[in-house]
Amino acid sequence: MSNSFANLQAYDERLQCFAKAGFTLATGIPFDVYGYQGIVIFFGNPHIAETKLHDERNSKFIKHTAQFIGTAAALQAPLQEIKRYKKRIYEDNWHVLKVKMLSVVRFGGVIREQKRGQNSSSQKPGPGNNVKWALMRAREWAKVQAV
């Protein structure tokens, strides 16, 4: 009867490698971590004493280990979600910062440095009278703040 059951199973190369290596015993332990369910498969060596395999301490260890492995698997989805959330918050904050900086530059909020007694028509390109210069300074400031 076990032969007919083995024929119903799909061929899996990894399981065949385990069998060739001598791990012909296997057990599946289900886990449930806050609704994330699955199964952990443990392979065993058939040459070990059966009393060691069925020992109560070994059974408890395998069950707790399965829950531990299941917890690690269950954490992957929330970790990816929080990573996407933090990236979105960073991008939103950066967008708001860029809008604020550009609005300050465009509405003339840049500090204008003028020498006393100098006519505005004879000013050299520099702070306050050159929009490109002001944008360049704002970008440099943004790079410094990002670091």
C-alpha cells in the first residue's frame, strides 16, 4: 500500500537528494502564527534509535522549533509592508521639502545680500538677483540636509 501511495506523489528532485543522502524519515509539523499557517518538514536519519525519535523532549523541541520557523516566515510579509511604508513616507517628505524650498526661492524669500550704497542695476550675479544661483544654493542645502 505504501508503494501505491509513493506513486501518487509528484517527483521532487530535492526530496530524492535527501533520500539518497539517507534522510528517509520525515515528519511535517503544522504551525499557525496569527493566522499565517504552514508546515515545516523535518527530515530524520533512519539509523538513529527509535526511542530517541519518539522521546517527549525531542517531540516538544520539534514542535517549538516549527513554531519558531513559522514565526520567521510570518514576519516576512509585515517587514516588506513596513519597508514600503517607510519608503513612501520618505518620498512624501522629500516632495514636501522640495515644494517648500522652491516656493521660497520663487517668491523671493532668499536672503538678499546687497552692499550698502550699491546700485541694483550694477549688481554682479550673486545672492538675491540671480535665480539660477539661488536654485543652486537650495539644491546644495537639500543635499546637506539629506545626509
